[in-house]
Amino acid sequence: MIKPTVKNSVRFACFDLLATLVAVVRGDGTVLFANSALEDVLGISRRSIEGTSLLPQFAEPHVLRTALDGARGNEYSALRYDARLLRQGSEPMPVHVVLAQTEHPDEFIVELLPLEAQTRKEREDRLLDQAQANKELIRNLAHEIKNPLGGIRGAAQLLEMEIDGRELKEYTRVIIHEADRLQTLVDRLLAPHRRPHVVGDVNIHEVLERVRSLILAEFPRGLKVVRDYDTSIPEFRGDREQLIQAVLNIAHNACQALVERIAAGDAMLTFRTRIGRQVTFGQQRYRLALELHVIDNGPGVPDSIKDRIFYPLVSGREGGSGLGLTLAQTFVQQHHGLIECDSVPGRTDFKILIPLP
């Protein structure tokens, strides 16, 4: 058995900051270092892991053996494959293994990504890329529409002053009215990028109580709003008005989906807050994060738009603008956060994640 050294612990200390599971091994599979995430998942202390072989920790140890042999022979610089990691007292965990050589001879990094976490990371990356593309698209499109729109409205006003017939003036008024409607839409598209980010101390439950009062004022009957708060959540720095608008947009969408249940008198909207610990999202790991859930018992998000609900101008109801969730996502991302949606018929859960100090 090779005993771990203080030198190795110092060299590889940065791996303890990662949420992914990491081991540094010799070419024969002997563990030189195991990070805290791997220690937690295996249910074995680091002292017990280091100096032993990593191979028995896998359901198919021969695959890692073959991979290490190939790496020692310089057949490749990095290798990826799927495996099952054995855990004490639990079912094997499906993981994606990434094996790469360090700058030292006969020393390799084995990174293990739980397949569920890998899928989540890919989804988050897709959401972030989508949100960035949406932001650029909205900004450019709104500016392209705004300039000619002013000219159309101005021309219609001049034309209205030149004509005498009442019926003809009706046409110019339609043009002016529709130009104004489009102007309002453009202003809404540009609003998040124009308004300054006003940062102050935010109590998330004050935000939720404000949203609750607005929702109940609009839907006074047939809707029950449940408060499930963790009152230990600390205040954090943020833009209170933006967060109110973000939660209100999500809650309002939920209520519009609940219209039949509201009519039947059994509609339910739940605001739930929790503290997430050691949470990873947006490619970063946070010691603490706010988990805010807005849950409804409506029919669920239609399958046809599930993957596009945060796209601008995508709506699940007739007459909807399709901007509510897009703006909510923008406001939350300005707080370095993320919105996720999990929806099945009878239960839709929008989860907002925001880092806490």
C-alpha cells in the first residue's frame, strides 16, 4: 500500500472545491488523492481510500484497468466511458468517467460525473446559451422594429390630417392603434435591458407576500395560495422589484393555466422556500443557494412547448404574449441564478435558484 503524502494533499487541494468526483491515481490504479466529493459518495473516509486501488470501487474494474493500460502506453491523451461506481449500502451509481494524464509520469486524473448531474449540466448549459441568444435576438429585433415603427405611425398621423372622410380616418386610426400596440410590445422586450439593476437587501418572503397579495387581488375566489416558507433563509443582495416581477410572471402564468380549477374552486398555488447546500448550477458550485418553488396543480405545460417555454413569444395559451417567462428568466439570471421547470399533468414546479451569501 502506498501511503498518501502531505505533498499530494497540498498539490491536489483544489480538487476539493469541485462538485464532481475526482481521484488521482497511479498507472496501476493506486489512489494518490481522493477529493471530498468522492469521499462523500463512496461513504468511505479519504484516509481509507488513498493508498488503495480504485479498481474495486467499480462494478466493471477491468474497464478502468484497460483504460489505464492504454493511457500508460500513450495510446490517447484522454478517454471517456460510462461505468457504475459501487457505494456502501446503496445501489451502484451510473457515472461518466474521464481519464486524463497529468504532467507527471505514471499519474492520472480520474473524473467521475454522475450521469444525472451530467444531464443536468448539459440542460443548464443549454438554458444559459438559449437565454443569451434570446437576449441578443430580442435586443436586435426590438431595435430593428422600433425605428420603422415610428415612421409608420408618423406617416399615418400626417395622412389623417390630410383626409376628410370619416371612413378613411378609421383606417389611419387602425394603423396608429396597431403601431402603438407594437410599440408597447417592443418597450416590454427592451425593458430588462434599459432599467438599471437596483441592488439592495432582499427578504425573499417579503417578495413572495407582495406577489401573493397581487395574485389574490386578481383571483379572489377559487384559488388557495399555500405558503411553505423556511424562515431561516437570510437576506441577500438583489433587485427587489425585479424579483417581484419574475415571481409574479411565473405565478400569473400558473393562475392562467389554473382557470378551470379556479372555476371549480380547487385550484392551488404553493410558494415554497428552502436552502440548498453545496448546490451546483451555472457551472459553479455554491455553498448556499435559495431554492424558491412556485408549484401549481394545473394541467401541466403542453409537451409541444416544454423545451421552448423560455423562448420569447412562445405561449401555451391563446392571446398570451409569450414574454412572461422570458423576462422572469432574464431577471433571475441578473441575480446569477437559474429557473428550472418540472411539469406533469396535475403538478408544475418552477424552481428558482439564486446564490446566497
